[in-house]
Amino acid sequence: MCAASVAAGGAEELRSNVLQLRETVLQQKETILSQKETIRELTTKLGRCESQSTLDAGTGEARAGGGGGGGGGRKQPGSGKNTMGDLSRTPAAETLSQLGQTLQSLKTRLENLEQYSRLNSSSQTNSLKDLLQSKIDDLERQVLSRVNTLEEGKGGPRNDTEERVKIESALTSLHQRISELEKGQKDNRPGDKFQLTFPLRTNYMYAKVKKSLPEMYAFTVCMWLKSSAAPGVGTPFSYAVPGQANELVLIEWGNNPMEILINDKVAKLPFVINDGKWHHICVTWTTRDGVWEAYQDGTQGGNGENLAPYHPIKPQGVLVLGQEQDTLGGGFDATQAFVGELAHFNIWGPQVTPGEVYNLATLQHQGPLRQRHRLGRVPHRDLRRGTPSGHSKPVAR
């Protein structure tokens, strides 16, 4: 009887211990779940902080390594590398790098505006230029300050974000102002002087240049075009020589992109000009390796090589504006005729620099180029226009 009661008491105690263990296990599970949730929240917050933090990565790794056994076996990615390398890959540093690139772009555009203001002595333009230069200097100081902060490992995420927002806002304002000034320049389009109009796609509307080209081992050809023709604006100009009708041709035919042909070899150009607006286009080429560059509205849009390499442009040919030649001075095809307006047609023997192309596109003074020209700007007195009868006569001013 006594033994039975003792056994019953032991079983009850064992049952109680089991229940307590179960409760402890459940509590531990709840604690673990709670800790996991806390860890998840902390990880999210840490990720947000890391995305904006400007603390040096190497410093953080040193602190983590000195924390004892917990997590000591893990090594952060990139540990042991140059801290400046780690810094350059942080989002904050990448943002500052982008800001620096934007500043450099704006400075280049401002330098172009400065050239324009020097050649067009306007006190208003100079004052605007000085104001913009002052703003750029201020922004450069702010970016430099943030870079120094990054290198020293100072500055919190909040301050960094606020500073970045301020800089981006100032850059946006500056970009808009420079764009307005550039737009004001580019609205200055060529007038009636040196301008030809081809209203219809025919085989008899053209202008033939009385002067011929000399032998050229490099050249730059530039002009203003305005057209809304589709498909293709046609042939702004063609130069044929005995035995080669496609010695030098600029053509946009059908649905093909605009192309330049040299000795019947072709390069596709990135021009998009059939929007009914004036566009300034230039193509430079050198016989050495057949290197070429294409510019639209003062900006380089494409380049290449191996275009008729080591083939000089032959002399004593026929230069025609508005038509593609299938024979020397003739063989015009109406489907390839240019439709639109053409102005300020120029050809220079040497290659023109990008800065000079920009000056041409903004209608700035062209004095330095005049000493280097082969044909130069084609005046009306050197043009003869076609007639329906097939004859030609001087182009009227």
C-alpha cells in the first residue's frame, strides 16, 4: 500500500516535470521566434543604414573582428582590401561619383557657352556665365567636402542623404539654366543667305557647284539641313569623278539610315533630321585607316574606321547639291533627290576639331577655319541650278 502510494507520487511528479519541460520548450520556441523577428527587423534597418552610410568599410570590419567568439568565424566580403576600394563601391560613394561626372559635363557645356560669350561680347551673357561658374564652384566644394567626409569615416546616413538631396537639387537647377542658354543659342538658325530650297522630289531641281575639289586625304563637310521628308530626306550632296559616280555622297534613301559613301564604300550615320527643324551636321574623315566621325547639332553621335582607307578623294569632279549622280554631273533619280532646305554648305580639306564643329553649330565666328579651307562655304555665285529643260543657270539670291 505504501509502495503503491510512493509509485503514484513519483509518476505524478514525473508528469509535472514533463509538463514543465513542455512549457519551457514552448517558451523557448516563442523566444526564438521573437528573436528571429527582431533579427529580421535589425537586418532590414542595418541594410538601410548601410545603403546610405558613409562609414569606412575597413573600420567596420576591424570592429567586427574584435568582438570575440560570436561571429568571429565569419569574414565580411572584401575584408583585408584597400579601404578606398571598398569605399568606392558603397552606394554613397557611387552617388558622389555620378555627381562629379555630372559636374564635369556641366563644366564642359559652360566652357562652350564661355567661348560663345567671348565671341559675342554681350555683358548679359558674361554675367550669366559668371553666375553659373560661381554655382558650379560651390557645388564642387560641396562634393569635395562629402568626399573628405567619406575618407574620414564621418557623417551619418541622415546628414548624407540631406546633403545629397541639396546637391542634386542644385545640379538640376543648374542643368536647366544651362539648357535654356544653349537652347537660346541653338534657336539662332541660318538665314536666307547661302540657303537653297528643294520643295519637291524631282530629277531636275539641283545646284551644281562651279568649283571643283582638289585631291584630299582628309576632309570635313558641314551643312545645315531642314526637312520633314519621309521615307528618307534624299541626297543633300554628291561628288562624282570620272570613273566613280560615288566618290563622295551623303544620302538617306528609303527606310535606310543616312549614309556617307566614299569611293562607293559605305558607313551608316546616326543622324535623325527629318523632324522639320534645322539641324547642323558634320562628317569628318581621313584616309589614314578610313577613320570618320559624325556630328549632329555640335555633338558627336558616331564614329568608325575602315571607310575607304588610304583612298584620297580624287580631284576635278562635279559637286551637286540636292541630287545623287549616276553619271558625271547627271543621271539623277527623283527617288533619291533631297527634299527640304539646305544652308551654309562647307567643305574643308583638313579635319575640323570637335570644338570648331561646336562653334559652327552655334553659328560662331569662323575666322580660323577660313585659312584652312579647300572649298569653304559655297556662295550662291558659285552655284548653278537645274531647270526642267535640263539646262542650268545661276542660282538667284
